[in-house]
Amino acid sequence: MNEQIPNGAERRHSRRRRPKPTTEVVCRPETRIVGPDVAVSVLDISVDGIRLKVKAPLEKGQRIEVDLEGIGYCRPLKLSAEVIWSLATADGHWCIGAKF
């Protein structure tokens, strides 16, 4: 049986959380060579994915590497993710959603 989700309802499988203020992020497209860090900031994160503000456009389906570090993390986290959506922002950056 397929359940219908009302418009505007939460469709995520896990709860999003704001990052700790001390969280530092690096985001690079996954390529054969080390690409530039395009991360500006983490907007929110969950078990399943992350929402980032970035300096350069990333395409839907593009693979990225996300490194998170800061107080409260036992060790730096290096995660592979896939860009699910990308939108230009008014300030000349892009907002992306990616799943792990």
C-alpha cells in the first residue's frame, strides 16, 4: 500500500540538525585529482545527508567528498555523498542537498 505524502510534509527519513558552531567543513568534487574546496558552510546535517552552502555550482548526481571537523567530533569525518539538488542563492553562492 502506497501512502500519499501531503504537499509540504516532511519526506526525510531522519531528523536534520544544525551543526555545532565549531564545525569546519571542506567540500570537494570527487575527481582523479584533488579539486578546490568549494564549501562555505554547513546549513544542516542528518544521518542520511547534508545541506551545504558552496562557492561553485555542483550538478545533480555529482559525487562529492565532505570532510567535517571540530570540537565534539572524536576524529575528522570524511564522507562521500551524491548531490541531489542545487540552487543558486541571491548572494552568488549555491545551496546544495547531498545524500551519503
